[in-house]
Amino acid sequence: MSSFLERITTATATRGEKTVISGGEGVGKTSTAAHFPDPVFLVAAGEDSLGILHEAGQIPATPAFPPMDNWLDTCQALDELLESDKVPETLVLDALDGFEVLASEHIKNTKYGGDRQKFESYFNGWKETADTWRSFLHVLNMIADKGTNVIILAHVEVKKMNSPDSIDYDRWEPAANKYIWALTARWCDNILQLGCVQNIEETDGKAKARGTGDRIMYTNINPARVCKNRHGMQEQYLLGSSAEAAAKVITGALNL
């Protein structure tokens, strides 16, 4: 057998992109992802937008697993997809905090007898949930290695950034527990944030935001938001006013 030194190469493995797409309510995360290439959705129970959008004629019929209401079913669905000969171009998980709830409830019920106080004590429950989440991301890695682009949709919330070298400030971040988000942020290739174009006007000494129906995507980290990309993307992309137009811009930027 040849040595590892003899097997050094400049070749890179071909795999799917791993992307978190975050945004506020109603900005079009689900409808945009439904227009990605050959999508299959895995939806946490309580995220009803896929079915509602289809019934309203806003998106085409989109393949989806049954809604996931527990963690073991979620893991089984992903294992079956991994072992299947079917390799969808895009797997969409909707949404990050919904699957986080399933994972944490599983740990609370199996390790702490369903006692939330014991689960929260010294953050031990969340640390164990993070171990489970690490395995979850590993399975998503293997699915991406088969060539599927893995997209995790996420809600956003304002969180305080405790800066060690300047004053503290608020910024938009994907809604997730800090342990879960730390793992997910390192796992993914891209963190993109969707929003609506806003014009700030000053009236009587007060700033007022005037929104439009046009959407925008942010791709690079700055003090206001958590983003990243590995494609040398522009800092911002105008996405137009439709989900189909937005999907075309995003998939083009990510080379999907």
C-alpha cells in the first residue's frame, strides 16, 4: 500500500453545498427554496408554510417527507435518504429551530425523565443535545457528499453581541440555542440572510423605514448580521419580488 505522503493531491472532492438561509417571517424562505433544483423538503412539525403556499398556488407541488414530530423519525428519514439510490439535487430542512426543539425534547425525555428544570441545570441538557446535533450534521455531511445540496432554513432574531474589543451591540442571528448554532455555523459553507429592501426616511426628527416588495440577500458578515460564503459573492444581491426570481439569483450565485 502506498504511503499517505505519496497520496497527497491537489484534487478536491465534488459534493453538494451546505447552506443556512435565514430571514424574518414572510420574507419568502420556504417559497424560494421550493424553486431550487429538484427539491425534497424535510419539515419540522409546526412549520406549515409549504402546504399553505402550495394550496395558495404560490409554489409548485413539492416533494416532502411527512412532517417530523419527533427526533427519532427525523433521523430515520435522513438515514433512509442517505441509503437510497435517489439523490435529490436539493434537500431543504424547514426550519432550524424546529429541529432543535425535536432534538432537545428527545434528550429531555430520554435522559432527564421529561424534567425541563433538570435539563436546563448547568446547561447539561443542551450540551448533550449538542452531541446529538453533531451526529445529525454528520449525516447531513454524508448526504452532501453524495452530491445533494443541503439547505437549512432558519428564522432570525436580534441577539446582543458581547464584543471583547469594542462596545456591545445588537445583530441579527439565526434563531437557535448557542450550542446548536455554534456547531451549525462551522458545519455550513454559506450563511445567507434574506430581507426586504428598506428606505430610511427622517420625518420630524424621527427615522422611519419604508419597505418595498423587493427582496435582498446579504452574504458577508458585518456588525449587523451573521453571514458568510465561500464563493467570493457580492455583499448584497437584489432578488426581485417573486420567489422564483429569488431562487434563480441564489442558485446562480451558489452555482447550484
